[in-house]
Amino acid sequence: MFRLRVLFGVLAVAVFGGLLLGDDTKKTDAPAKHTLPQGWKAIGLSDEQKKKIYAIEDEYEPKITALKKQIETLQGEEMLPRNPQTRLAA
């Protein structure tokens, strides 16, 4: 009987502890943090110049990501046989 009580106690703690810890309702929709490339802070850019750099990053980052995915898919497909000369010999 003692083991049964201990088992129920452990299960209750696990269930209620999981409910308390598992449901974070914080929103993580924070804007993307921009960083300058290494060494650019030493140049002494104005705030306006930094905003222009960040705008360019925002514009081209999705395009770069899409192109990287396209490269990965093309590299995954075999465009040529592993040994191109076997294809030419046939």
C-alpha cells in the first residue's frame, strides 16, 4: 500500500510539474536583430547608413535563402552521372 501511495505521489508531481513548466505563453515575435559585418563598427557609420544596410539585408535575405535552398535541391539531384565519361563512352 505504501508503494502505491508513493507511485501516485510521483505521478501527480510529474503531471502537475509538466503542466506548469510546459506551457509558456510568451510570444517570441521579436524583430530580427541586425548585426554589422565584422570590422564595420570601426568605420564609424552613421545611424542612417546603418538603417540602409539593415534595409538591404531585409530585402535580400529571403532571396538568398531561397537560392540556397535551390542549390541544395539541385545538388541533391544527380544532374550528371558520377563518372561523366561513362556517359560519353556509351
